[in-house]
Amino acid sequence: MSSATPQHPVEDRYTRVRQLGWDVDLLKRSTILVVGAGALGNEIIKDLALAGIGRLIIVDLDTIETHNLTRSVLFRGSDVGRGKAQVAAEAAADIEPNIATNWFDTPLQTTLGLGVFRDADVVLGGVDNLQTRRDINRSCMQAGTPFIDGGLFYLDGDVRTFLPPFNVCFDCTLTGEERDEGWRRWSCLKLGSDDDAPVGPTAPTISAMIGGLQAQLAIKYLHLGREVPYPVTVPDGVRIRFNGFADEYERWNLSRDADCPTHMEMVPVREEHIVSLSSGNDMSAESLLAETQTHLGPEAYVELGFDVIHSLVCMECGGREPSMQRVGALQMSEAVCPQCTPSSCGGCGAPIGRIFESRPDLVFPDRVDCPDCFASNRLVIRDTETLNRIEPGSPALSHTLAELGVPLMDILEAKAYEAEHSLFFQLDGDRERVYPRRD
């Protein structure tokens, strides 16, 4: 027999959540995309799981190292060597038995497309890569989804909020030099490099403070316009910074940059122009073009939204090698002509490819100096031929969308010269690969 009375009802797991005025059913219906599962992402994921969020999508490339254990509440010693995203997802499910989680340990840009951003209620960033922040920002603006970004440095931390209709965005806060730095890992050849900027140490205390604030702002955003026993507001276009050395909070409004490239170039996805496809990114580019031409005519084409290197051409020997890789994925050593460049250093025998990759500052060089023996070696770098759309006669037609670097559930813009408006094709055939089942 229950001993509960009207004044003292039987308590359940979510009693205190309800007493905060939060709508438990709303939280269970919500989807949050978390990019970054390190120290900051750990705190975000932990707090969202404790609050009863229904679905989490987690993206992080890295594996757990021993030094992560002093800053990451969800990781244990036995997790060293495992992927951060997977372990964080498993820990979230252990905290909240009703949560549905999925994780990805591949680059965000080639993993999750605009359809995922469009489905998410809020996107939370916990990354230390400037270019990834810019890419998240752009996708959120196109999809109309709030972006709450966090950053850490030693004892300092800050949160920046960017909400629809994005009167100010993350890119507005950057200088041209910072944008160039964000693009630094791509050379003039548009090649990838493993050379990343050093990451400073951070304290677990500041991770908890900043991650907790991001999670709380996300939950408050979900409750905007709902009846709650206290005013619910989420500041838009602000930066909230905690100075851990002076023990002070600061907050100021961010300003719109009239020359912001994202505001000038970004094309919002309009709901009424979206066509859902039952196919995913495993469909062929040729099939997508045929679908496009059915809607918009024989001159229609599809914008990829990014560049793909389809050929490497040596201007000295005339050699040509096919390559179908998204910009940034091709490594520097792959751009070196194997016919015209010696395979090893003439002085010490070190592989030329390794020497070249250690020098990301080189731009169209004809020689490279070995850092070990200082010998000067001849270097011939091939030119790249790129494409950025799927159109009749394109070399892209013989490939799948995934092979071109199109992510899961992406939304691709289809155009025709004489059409009044664009169409957007959403790859809904990928849904089962993106979203975990809810029991």
C-alpha cells in the first residue's frame, strides 16, 4: 500500500526536474547535437543526461588519452584508447536510462549534413578548432537552429550564443586574420595537414562551469514561450566570459560584421522548397542529377556546397591521376608527383612525403629542406582540378554522394538557370543511420 498523500505524492526520477518548472515530456522529445566530447563536452553531455534529454547525437574525432582523465567526468582509466564520442554516449545512457544516443568519430563536415542540424533543437559546441566552429555556425544558420558555443583556456572560459534569425553569428566575431587561421590547415593547394595549433591546458572546474552554462541555456531555450514559474530568457548574440584569474564574470553584446562572409554567402534552407528523398548518401550522383532534371529540366544541376578535388595533374611530366576527395581530405604527401620527385631525401634517406608534411608553410615550393640533415631536395607538386556541382558530363556522375564527401542526411540545393527558385533535396534515407531507436 502506498503511503503517499496529496501533499506528499510518490516521487519519481524527475520530481526535482518538474519542481524546476521544466517540462519532462518536452525534454524527452528534444534532440541535442553536441560537437566535441572532451572536457567541455563531458560536462554538457552529463548535464543534459541528468536533465532527461531524450536524444543526443555526439560527434568527436579523438580517442581518450591518460591526461584526459583529470578533466573528463565521463571517462575512466579503462577507457584510454577508446573513442571519446562512443564512451561519452555510453556514459550518458548509463546516467539516463531513457535517453537515445548515437555517436560519430569522423569529421563533422563529412559526417552529418544539414538535415541533422535542421532536426536538432539546439546545437552545442565544445571544440577547440576554429574552422569547425565556423562550419557549425554556417550549418546552424542555414538550418535555423540555435548554436551555443563554448571555449576554455587555462582558468578562463566563455559562452557565445547565436539564435535565429542570427542577427549576429560566430563568423561576425572573427577578424580576417582569424578566419585565415581557421582555414590554416588547408594550403593554397587545398590539402589537408596534420599540423594543428597547440591546445592549452584547462582546469576541470572551468569545464564544469562553462559546460553547465551551455546545457542550462539549451534547456531554457527549449522552454521559451512555455509556462514556467520564473521568467525564461536566453540572451542572443552575447558573450559570457568567466575570468578565472580575477574570479569575475563579464558579459557583452556581440556586433554584426557588415562584411561577414557567412552572412553574405549563406543560403537559408526554406521549408517550402525541401523535397524529401527516400535515398541516402549512398545514392549515385547520376541518380540525383536525374531526379533534379525531373523537377527543374535538362539544364538543372546540384550544388555540393564544397569543392572536390577530382584530378591531380603534373605540369612537368603530364601525368594525371584521378582523385575524388573533398577539399581538406587530400594529404600533402599525396600531391607530390611520384614520377618527378625523389621518394627519399638525398642526404639521409628520409621519405620526402614525411618531410613535406612537416612543412605546412610551404606554398608551391620547388625544393624542400630536410629538417634532419638539411639537404635540399627537388619537389614537384601537382596541380588540382576541382568540381563543386553535379552536372551533365561531370566526373562526379560515376560516384556515390558519399564518395564525393556528402554527409549523412545532407540537404543539397538544386538549381536551373530559368527556374524561379531553387529546390533542396534532403537525403532522408540516412535517418536510421543517424538517429538511434527510441524504445
